[in-house]
Amino acid sequence: MGKSVSVVQALFQRCLSVVQLFFRNVANVHFYSEAWRYTGPFTRWNRFKGAFPGLGIATVAFAAYCGYEYLFLNDDHHGHGEASHGEGHP
């Protein structure tokens, strides 16, 4: 009876190692077949680089406009003191 248990254990260990080898190879095949998705034009930077087209030029244009408005467009109508109201205002 003792020898049959060791034969069963050896057979089980052999089957287990074959299954482990199979799944290890499946994982490697999956890794290598999916590797193209993360190289070349499909890298993370290249995938998200075109997500917001025109954002860079719009940001520069907005900053230039804000600078122009701050420097050259002076609005003197912001004061609300007594002198800014005319005779007709209560």
C-alpha cells in the first residue's frame, strides 16, 4: 500500500508540474503577443499626446491675451467712490 501512495503522489506531482508549465507558457505567450501595444507609436505618452489637440496653442494664446489685457487695456471705471457718481445718482 505504501508504494502505491508514492506512485500516486509522483503522478500527481508530474501532472501538477505539467499544468504549471502550461500556464507559465500561456502567460508568456500572452505577454509577448500583447507587448506590441506598449511599444513604438502605442507607448503611453504617444497614446495620450493627441488626447487634447490644440490645448498647447490655446494655453499660449490665452496667456498672451491675459498679459495684453493686464498691460495695455486699463479700465479706469473700477472706482465707486463719491467722485465717480454723477449729479443724477442718489
